[in-house]
Amino acid sequence: MKKSAFSVAAVIALGASALVAPAAWAAPIALPEGSGATVNSSTITVGTANTDVVFNSTGDTAYIPDAVGDTVAIVDVASGDVASASLVGITANSSIAISPDDTTLYVTLPADNHVGVLDLSDTATPIYFELAGAPRGVAFSPTEDIAYVTQDLLGSVAVLDTTVPSAPSITTTTVVGINASKVEFSPDGSEAYVASYDEARGKNVIAVIDAGINEVSTTIDLLSRANGIAFNFDSTKAYISTQGQGVTLIDVPSRTVTEVTTAKHSANSVAVSPDGSTVLSTAGSYVMATDARTNEESYSFGLDADAIVASAFNAAGTLAYLVHAGSVTVMDFDPALALPGPDDSAVSASVTSGPLTASLASVEFAAVAFSHGAQTTTADAVLLADDQTGLLAGWDVTMQASDLEWTSPIDPTKTGHTIAASELSLDGVVGVVTDSGDEFVGTTTDLVSLGSAVSVVAASDGDGNGSYSVPLTFNLAVPANAPAGSYVGTLTTTISSAP
């Protein structure tokens, strides 16, 4: 069923790898005043061989798999306290993802051909879901009850039904190319990017999966292997950390590829702030922040620590975790002090409200012969209703008839014979024709007398924003011995907003 997106900064990072920092980053660089970022001097001790990191949707808890301890660290972000949950089979290539409802963790276990499933209400009893082909990358859809898991050795992506996240099932698989590793959904849930290799062409690629049909729609060539994938909040940009070419920027709508000013050698990981303004990329133990609005470096610094294997922002964008083999460095961000970007100018427009109208031409009944018995005559007419208010308030059309007064054909001064308004009735409305605008949504009347005001057709609140034709059939009951002559009355049609 579908869900909500939520925008969380999408982050995937390479497993534990000892990469050498570029020579250009030989010494740490102090963060500039006014950058809005600070690096905490103390670290959080976590595990021995950490591989990845994910925050929950509120950002108050982080989860970090450890390949040596066979555990998932559970970090309370506010206090820095660390708990753990056992999970056997974690390797350097294990990835982690959390379900959109924050109830379940998936951790890939490549060597054991399983996905570890941790129900966060009972982390003491993990579930091991069998999945062939060395499962490596994992991501939950933000909008649908599915998850994608890459199968490294099979060159495919397994599509899991996660209606009950703690009890997944395979629905299909999608071929994406050999060495399928990292995977990430765009925040709008429309597609997923998968890092893989096109063996026929000898190209490292991003395979783009149309999430609506779970099939590859296109591939995007890269100059080197992808280590991580991160989208900005509105799914218009994707940042790919690569083995030898720093970070590559992909313009999602056009599939245009450019190189961003980041680490010019191997980039272990990449993370995008939730507001899309800052891109953090890491190489070894060095970090570079890029202004996403200009694709220019904002600042960079080095850490006296092991190589960074993964990085992620929390949902609020107030902090980022830089995960080393056995610890976490915390960066704090003050959005109020963020580096200024281009000036923004307000753009405004207005739409004025128009009239709400209803009209009905004269109703001419077929003539009947004088009779000592009661008889009925009918007439057809078309009611026109047009809502140009643009207010989406809905509307109601009512009708009420007057008595029909008699005029003698031989002596106009004669009076006293009428046909009562209650003898005029309307057949049930059988349909409303939409001439322009929104399709009609609302109610129509059944057979009804027009002796008092009655609702004939009404558009529901939030609907009726259009022009409509309503075919009507009227009935007039002519009493027995009604004198010959003409009978004339008034039919009042009224339209009002908000039914």
C-alpha cells in the first residue's frame, strides 16, 4: 500500500576499507567561522569493524553493524549511550536499512546468503531470511511496502514484500548487472539506483529501476565503481561516491552526469543534508563539505582516526555521524549559521474568483386535450451549472415551482382555475455531463415534487470546479375537467455555494 514519503537523507557507504587520503589533504583544515558546523573532540566507542550506519526517522537513534562482534550497535543520539543486538554473519560488505515505520532493521549477511531481520520491539530474537547470491545492499521504499536487496553474485535485485516488515517474502527479481552492490530509493519512491557492472560493455554503471514496475529503465555510466549513493530531498540530484573519481553528480530528470568538487581519489561514502544544501564526502579519514548549490568546496578537514567507512545525517540535519572501524565522530550543524547561498526572490501570483451560475430555459409542456379524467404531460429541458469561483467549496442547485395560473382562450377576465405547484414534478436525474473542468462528483435527486424548494443536483465540497449540463424531464399532472386554455407559472432555479 503505499505510504509516506518522508524525506530522509539517503546514504549508503562502502564497507570497511583502508583507503589512502589524497596528498592534497595532507593536513587537517580548520572549519571556517560561520560554517554552521563543528566537530566534536570526543568520539563514541562503537564495535570493532563497523560497516554502515542508519538513523531512524526521528533521528534520535542510530544503528551500526559490526562485522567482528556480530552485533548491531544501538546508539542513543542524545546521550551517546550504546546498546547492542546480536546478529550472526555480518561482514565488511554488510549494509543496513530501517523500515519507514521504524519497527524493523534489515542487515545483509553476504557470506551466509541471508538477510538479518531485527524486530526492534524484540532485538533478542533475530530472524534470518534466506536469500541467495551474496546479498549486499538493502533499501526500503519510502512509499510502498517493498524493499530492494542486491544479490552480488547473481547480478540482480530481489524485491521483497514488506507488508509485515518482520516477515518479508520475495515477489520477484530484477537483473541489473554483475557485482550488484549498493542500492538506494529516491525519496519520492519512484525509482531506485543500483551500483553494478555492465559486463558486455565493460562499464561501471548505475542501473535505474522503475519502482512502479520493478524493472530497469536505463543505465548511467560511471568512470569507476560506486561505493555509495545519496539523493537530495526532492529526488532531483543523486550523488555517487566512487572508487577512483571522487563524487559524481547525476541530474536525475535528465540523467546528466558531472563531477563534483570533492575527494579527487577514492570516496568511501557520501551523505546529503536533509535540506539538500550540503554534501559530505569522505576519503580515508578526511572529510570534505560541498555547497550543493554551487558544487564548490565549503571546507575540508582530517581526523586523527581510522578511515571513515560510512556517514549519515539525521533527519533534522542537526548532526552527522562519521563512522570509523571502532568509533563514531559526531559533527554538529547549526542551520542558522549555514554558509549563505544564492539570494532567493519571492515569486507570487493570484487567481481571482469568478461567478457561480445556473440557468434553465422555459419549460414547454406538450398540449393535452380536454378530458374528464386526470392526465399527465411531460417536457424535457437542460439545466446548466457553471462554477467559475475556483473556491472548490461545492454547490447546490435547488428548484421550486409556483402554481400555474389559467387564462381563458375566450375571456381573459375569467380566473379561478389553477394547477397547483405540487402537481409539477421532476423525474430522477440520470446523469450529469461534464462540459469542461473537473469531472462531476456529488449527488442528484430522485423523483420529486417541485411544490417546495428541493435540491436537484449538488457538487461535493472540494469538487464541482467546472461547467455541467444536466438533462431533466418534468411531469405535469393535469386535473380532470381542467378548463381549456393556457396555464403559466414560474420555476425558480437557485445555485448556492457549499452544499
